[in-house]
Amino acid sequence: MSTDDAGKAKSNQQWGGRFSEGVDAFVQEFTASVQFDQRMYRQDICGSRAHARMLHKVGVISEEDLNAILGGLDEIEQEIAEGRFQWSVELEDVHMNIEARLTDKIGIAGKRLHTGRSRNDQVATDIRLYMRDAIEAVQAETRRLLEGMLHLASRHTSAVMPGFTHLQTAQPVTFGHHVMAWFEMLMRDHSRLQDCARRMNVMPLGAAALAGTSYPIDRNYTAELLGFDCPAENSLDAVSDRDFSIEFCAAASIIMTHLSRISEELVLWSSAQFAFIDLPDRFCTGSSIMPQKKNPDVPELVRGKTGRVNGHLISLLTLMKSQPLAYNKDNQEDKEPLFDTVDTLLGSLRAFADMIPAIEIKADNMREAAFRGFSTATDLADYLVRKGLPFRDAHEVVGKAVRLGVDSGRDLSEMSLEELQGFSDKIGADVFSVLTPEGAVQARDHIGGTAPAQVSKAIQRGHERLAALS
């Protein structure tokens, strides 16, 4: 590179005064982040508007400069939105691209915008603004999914199915009750997002590079303009903290884990071996070779994407684990995993919010399965306890009855009264009312229980809880 070329390369850098030669072209590309952080352009412009207004309020810039800056930023935002903005890798990131374009448009006033701030506090502010918007979008999709779950549960409050532990038939439950278990998972997820947003809503701007600034800035005013609860208390922590990104990725990993668990059940239930549900065709694909196949691609893909989001969480934790205060270039690596987590989570929630309320169940198959595996054995034990037998003795009696059922290939409800009385003289003709799946679920008529009446009440409370989130 010639001296002239080196000087030209150097002059393309906003910080080039310290350097005697331009950055190597590969290094320039390697260290740039504009390829991915340009998605924060709205937040960057929003932060710059607030910063400019604050600088004018405290007398650092004139009203003329303020108006020029605000007008220029409006034009740049429109250019970007319309796809007319020319992004430059030489200018490294979204912040310097916008600042350089502003200076091109309005001259020296554009250079005054960066007074009293650094890219360190600027990017920390932009990410928080971006994540605040992202969390709102994720919560909106979560609420839509929750509404879909309530809709699905309300259609099947009385449909019985086997409940499982260890994936073995345990006790009968209603399908509506099972769906409401999903609802509880996602309600906790929504709450975690609220907590994350609250802790995140602290403004780094004004911390400058790491030690604050000597200009008479008004950080409370800037925080008010940007909708932050307060300015960050410590400048060192403000520019280097990425807890909020880690916390969001942790919350996202838990959401994806919940979606993955639901996906596993949907995959199992839609198989020929279970045949409990039918997923709408629009959420499935066929096979290139086997014409009979209907593959549950959406649940499978969401299950797979969970590992991707979990990996991003580990990536951010590892990124931060050895960083000394304050800001380090390492933190440029926080954005791609964070952005991909947002995109993956939003896509997964959207797919589920569309799919869940459209699921059709095969109630007869579910009921038949509830008869297999002696799912009412505990109900027979409870029946004997109500007749005065200690529970441990009742447990032993029922165990012997189950052994007969295993040997003879029959459910407890298929045995004769005389056969059952052979295990205990406390068994009467009324025993058969507790040996059906319907009788078993009706008996669990308490808050949190699987009785249809309780499921209906839980759904009503769910609607009320969901309305309170809006």
C-alpha cells in the first residue's frame, strides 16, 4: 500500500488520528460488526436523538446544531428503512456508519453529536433498547401461544387419556388438564421475561468509555427521554455489563426447553403407535420415498432448535467469564448469539401459537389407552382405604389384583366382582364406579386436580391471569 493509500485508509476511520498506517483489509473485515449490528439502527438513532436533546438542554450544543442533528437523523432513518443507505465495513459498526453519514449531511454539527459519550456506552444503551423491544415481541407471541392453549384445553375438558410417569401409564387425566400443564410452563416463562426486562431497563449512556465524562450531562433527563427507569449507578459496570443478555438467553433457553418437552409429546402422540392427536397438514411434511408418511416437522425442528439456543447461552457465559473491567473487544461477540436467540425464539413461538389451537385429538384412542396399564390401580387402593383398610395393606391387595390382570391380560375393570372380592372382602359392587377413567378423573375434584369441573375453573382463571398481563 502506498503512503497515499495508507492515508486514505486511515482517514476512513473516525478514530484514525492516533494511527500511522491503515488497518489491514482482512483485519478490517474481521473486526467489523456492521454486518450484523446494523439491525440496531433504530435504537442507535433513538439514543442519538435523546443524547442530542440532553446536550442542548445542558448548553453543550446550540439549538441550531440540535435541529440539524435531529433532521439529519430523521433522513438517515428513512434511508435505512427504504434500503438506500450504504453500509461500510471500513466504518466498523452501526454507530460509526450513522455518525459518518450524519456528518456528510449536516457538516460540523454532526461531529458534535458524540460529545460526552463513547461507543462503549452507546452500544450498551443500544443493546438494551433493542432487547427491550425484543422482549415485548417475545412476550406478545408467548401470550398468543397461551391463548391458543386455553382454546385447546377448553375444547377437551372431559376427554380422558393416560397420564404418565417414567413414560409408563400412571393414572388417568383429562386432555384439558394436560394442556393446562403446558399453560403453567409458559406463564412462568412470561414472568421470567418480565423480570429480565425490569432489571435490564437501566441506562448506561453517560458512562462514556468507562469513567464518565467531564461535560455537565443530565443522565436522568436522557433516561427519561429513552424510557429507562434510571441511569446506571457505576460507569465501569455500565459499559461492561452483559448480565441482561445472559439473563434473556437463560429465559429463552427455558422457554425453548418447555417447547421442546411439548414437542416431544406431540411427536409421540401423533405417531401410529400412540395415535392420540392429528397435527394439521400445514405443520407437517411428507416423505420423498414413503407416500404414507406425515412427518411432524414443526415440533421436531423446535425440539432441535432448543440445542441451538442453549448453546448461545453457554457462548455468552463463556464470553464473559474472564473479562476484566471495563469494556473489552470480546463483547462484540455478544450480538450474534443474542440476535439469533431472539430470531429463533420468536420463530418457534410463532409456529407453536399457530399450531397448538389447531390440534385435533382422537378421543377414543386416548380413552382406550387409559384402560391399558392399570391406570385406575391407585383408585382401587383409595377405595379400600375409604372402606377402612390401611393404605399399605390396600397397596398390597391391589398389587395382587394387578398381577392377576397381567397374567390374564385383563384390566381391573374387566374382572368380575367375585374375583376382586377374592383379594379383599371389603370390595363391594360399587367398586366398578372407580375403575373407569371417567370415575378416576371425576374423583380428583380439587384445585389443581384433573376433574373436568376443576379444569374448566383453571381455564377461567387462566383467562383472567392472561388478561392481567395485557
